[in-house]
Amino acid sequence: MYLSWDKREMKYVVKSCNMDHNHDIGPQLFPLYVSNRQPDDDVAQRTSDMLAVGAKPSLVADALHRQNIPIAIKDVYNMSQKTSCSTLSEQRTCSTQSILTKLALWTV
């Protein structure tokens, strides 16, 4: 979308708009939209239980997909971070450790 400011009208004017998507869209992807992928309590509990015993987030996501439960692997990784860091001070420590780990990998 291209906007420009019209000085006489004192408002923005749409000059052009490209409605082509640079990614796939359609009904098969709707379950993975952020608004649709909030797990119910049962799924959230099962996911937390698997992560709590040390299961890798990618394997947890695969197990849920085999049960036709739509979940994005990114959400499982986020749940993993929240599960391992329950208090605010632990979250800060985990975030700091995560940043330091990434920096160490980048400098190698």
C-alpha cells in the first residue's frame, strides 16, 4: 500500500494497493492462525506435562499433529520457555541465558 499526504485536504490518500499475498493463504491454514491456535486446557496441560519431563518441543508438536491437534511449533517452544521459567526472576534469568547462548553460537 502506498500512501501520500494531501496538503490541501490535510489527510492521507491511498495512491496504490497491492492485494497479492507473498505467502500461502486458504482454509487449510486457518487452524494455524494466531486467533485459532489457542490450545484448550486439556491440550495445554498435556503439552506442559510432556515438556516438564524433558521432551523436545519439536517432538511434542509432532505428537500433537499426529492427534490432529493444530499447533505451531513456535507455540510449543514458547510454552517450553514459560514452563522452564515460572517466576519473574527465573524468566529474566532464562531470557538472559537464551541471549547469551545465541551470542555464543554467533561468535563461533
